[in-house]
Amino acid sequence: MVTLEPMVVGEHIFLGVEVKLPKTTLLTISTSKGYIMCGALDVGLLNERLGDRHIIAARAVGVRTLLELLAAPMESVTTEAQNLGILPGMKGADALLKMV
């Protein structure tokens, strides 16, 4: 099952997506520039193999809901996200605001 949910952070509305799969759930919240995602995101792949795409993304681990993803510290971020000031340890909501 796929669920789409508006996620409000400050004065902005982002798109939350929850994908229920067998034994796991994929979570992502996106802006028009980038996104944050659960531990399934492979930041190394985005930086190394897809670097020419300049993807702005950050990863949180151990989250089970979209609200937890907003509150969780980012475990790793892409190079392009770092260029925007998004750093590991930053909460998901703060990372999204830098992607506006």
C-alpha cells in the first residue's frame, strides 16, 4: 500500500510518501529540490554513481513513521545537500527547510 500525506513544516507543505512492503516500510518526504528518506536510501550510490545528477538528499535510520522522519537526525547526506548546509545530525524538518 502507498500512502501520500501532506507534511507541514513551518509555513511549508511537503509531500510525505509511505510505501508498505513485506517486512519493511519505505518513508520519504520531498520538496521540489530534494528529499529526506529512511535508511533504505543509499547515499554512497547517489554521490558516487549518480553524482552527475546533483541529487539533494539526506538519510535517517531507525525511523518507522513520517513524523519520526521529520524529527530524526540525518545520519548521512549527499554532497549536494552538504553544499546547501544540510549536515549529518541535523533534524529532518530542518533539512527540508534548507531544500526550499
